[in-house]
Amino acid sequence: MDRVAVVYGSGEIDRSSDMLDPFSDRGGTMDVGTMAAAFRQARKDKSVKAVVFRINSPGGSVIASELIRREVELTARKKPVVATMSGLGASGAYWVATAASKIFAEPATLTGSIGVLAGKFNFTNLANKAGVQTDAISRGRNVTMFDEFTDFSPEQQQLLHGVMLQRIYDEFVARVAESRKLKIEQVQQIAQGRVWTGEQAYRLELVDALGGFDAALKEAKLEAKLAPDAEVELVELPGQPGLLGQLFGTAEARALLSRFLLAKIPALKPLLRAQLLGVDISKLLTSRPVSDF
């Protein structure tokens, strides 16, 4: 039976998954490592004929968004990738969708938000109220630009908004124009951080069609030259974690677990060391005693 991979991208887009959200299936973030692994698996599996990219995200890190978009692009070169947005497909979530061959949205999906925002908080007053005093020795005109205990200087504000963010925004607009086959001027009129419903986005040509997962799956079958009513096996990526995976899904949690196990069961030390070194533990167990490692 032919297979279609369903890649789920949910939560804030980040370079790493460092937050554990007990109310989320995947820790609350769409992190680069997890998404890259999912798309690589989908494009390398010859039995997978197409990919449905299910997105529900408010956006997030620009760098992470571009890294994920690149994985979508590489996959789309080998097999059809159809993006489908559920509740949210805004900002970085729209950025990653631009590499798909088709984009679907629900009529009420919050989509678009083609823009970029950055800033920082100055915690000096809060720290002073808590009795905490800070000081720093620095060298360089802008070395403290993103320091949490200083304000932006006028020069730094101009550098941030007039140079750094402007370059990112121009890149975002250019990617949308290229993927949607629109002129830069057309995208500028509907960009600038504006948020649209899916129905509005369809009229503005930011999405190809209105519909949910079923509509996107049907389109993926068509692009893969499969019959619309053909039965296919859906492969969900990344795989749903079990209870332990949710509890110990972060690096910090895994480190705590490792220290606990080492303290309680010293014999596990060789296995944990092998895992850190990337050694296949199953081969160790079958080839020689663990005590010899």
C-alpha cells in the first residue's frame, strides 16, 4: 500500500525544544531538530509518495523558520508537499509553508502576518527592587546591544530596526512573492505584519484553497499521481511520544534522569556513556559484556 507522511508542526518555532509543556503532545515547540528529522525521514522513505505538512503555529525564531523551510524545500524537490494550516499559520509558520507546492487553510485560520518583530526587556528596575545590583565591563560599541540591563541607544535602535529587521523583512517578502508568483509590490500591500483569516488569505492569493486536512490529503494524492479515493497508509511524523518521552523530552530532564540512574545503578554508566558517544547500544550488548566497555 502506498504511504503518505503527515508531518505535524505545532507550537512556537524555535531552534531547540527546551520547554516541557504537560498540555502539549510535543513539548509546545516546533523545533528545528525534530522537524528536520521528520522531513528527512519522509523524503528518504521510498514508500512515502507525498507529504502533508499540518501546521498550527504562531511563528517564532527567524533562523529556525528558515532552517525548517529549507527542509520542506528539499523534500518538495523529491515528492509533493502540501501544507495545511489549522488554527494558526502566521509569521514564521507562514514562512515555512512557502516551500510547499500548495497551501490550504480553514476559513477562520489566522494566517499571513508577513513581518518581523524584535526587541528586549530592561530588567534593571525589577532587579533593583529585588535587591540585586548588576554591573559589567565591556568593550565595543554594540557589545551590550542585547544586554537585559541596558536600553537600546539611538544608534542601536537604528541598527536593529533599520538594518537587521529590514533585511529579514525584505527576505520574507521576497520568499512570499516567489512562492506565490506575485509581484513584490503586491506582497507589500498585504504584508507589514497584517493578519488575515483564511478566507481573506485565499482572496489575496496567500493560500491556494480553503479546506482542512482531508482536502490537503486529496491534493497530495493527486500530485503524487494517486487516485483521489485510493487507500493510503498515513505515517505520522514526528511520532507521538509516550509518557516517559513527554516527561523526559528536554535535555535538562534527560540529564537529571541520567544523574539519578548513575547514582542508583552504577552498572548503567557504560550504557549511558555509549549513548552519549552515539554508539549502538544493542550491538554492544550482543558483541561483548557491558563490563568490558
